[in-house]
Amino acid sequence: MKHLALFIALLLLCLITYSANALNIDTGKTKSVFTAIEHPPIYPGGDGNFGRDVVKNLKYPEVAKLIGINGRIVVSFIVDKDGKMTDITPVNCIGAGCESEAVKAMQSLKIWQPGIQKGKPVRVQYSIPINFAINKGKVKLSDLRSSHYGFLFKLNDSLYTIDEAQNILGKSFQSDRVEIAEPFYNIDSDPKFFMPDKKEVYVIKLKG
């Protein structure tokens, strides 16, 4: 029940909007892309359905829920001449798998009615913000230890195991201190940082 309430809170707090402003045509070797045209693309059911479908498809990554990741990801995409969405790309990063989940949510959307310029379908580029918001509050290190994921901490530009970090942080920290959480791939680092029994290992960088 607790996790269900958390997921519902996510749906209520996600904000999805999109807009197109100035005309921008690329006449180089790549295909022309517009950001404003005579007849913009139309999502099935209109703008409201677009937002609802993004929220419906969006999943809050397990690691992001564990450590209380909050933030806004801007996703760029193109509505192609056939109405399909292509080039779906996160512009920024907040970590813990939020970027990939935002892209997956967009990839699951319906086909648009394509944009029309001078009587012909054209490619139109959009950027939308997707908010990941969760009121986590206190994050207990014991909960991180017992999860399927491994965690390291980057504090003052130094890397610490969770046990070492506890000597500095205490038994918990506030989720709003999390700056980013990124997968740990450094195979050349100290063996103490490797946790083969864990699904994945993340480095949590805290503010301050």
C-alpha cells in the first residue's frame, strides 16, 4: 500500500507540457526540421491526452524512489512526416535511471497527425519537461543496505563505501541533499567498491 500511494503521488505531481516557438529549418545535409509551422502536429485526443499518456507510461525507477531523487528532465523529440516520434533524447540528467524511464514513456506514445507546412507533411521538433517528484524525506542507510542495489557515496570529491559514509553522515540523510545518482562502472578502482551480489551499483553525490 505504501508503494502504491507513492506511485499515485508521482502521477499527480508529474507535469508534462510541450510547445514550439520560432521557425528553425536545417538546410544542411540532414533532413529539415521545424520548431513552428502553419499546422502543428496533433496528438490523438489533443494536448490533454498527450500529458495523460506520458504520465500513464512513466515509471519511477526503483533506485530513484529509494533515495528520493527529485528533478526535471527535458526530453527532445521529433514528430516525423509519418507522425511517428523519433530522436527521443534527454537533454539533461538527474540520475538513478530517470532519463531512460522518461525516454521509455515517450516511446510508448501513440502516432501523431503530422505537421503540415505549405501543404506537405514535415518533421517538427519539440522539447518537453518531465518532473520526477517524491516527498521521501529521511533516507536510512540500513534501507539502502538491504536493497537489491549497491551504493557508494561521493562526499567532498572522495568516494566512500556505505559503511565509511555512515561515519560521516550518521545513519541517514535527507533526500533533498541528493544531487545525482549515477551507475558505478570504474573497474580500475579499489576492490572494496565492488558488490557482485547486487543488481547494480550507484554512486550518490550529495550536496554540501
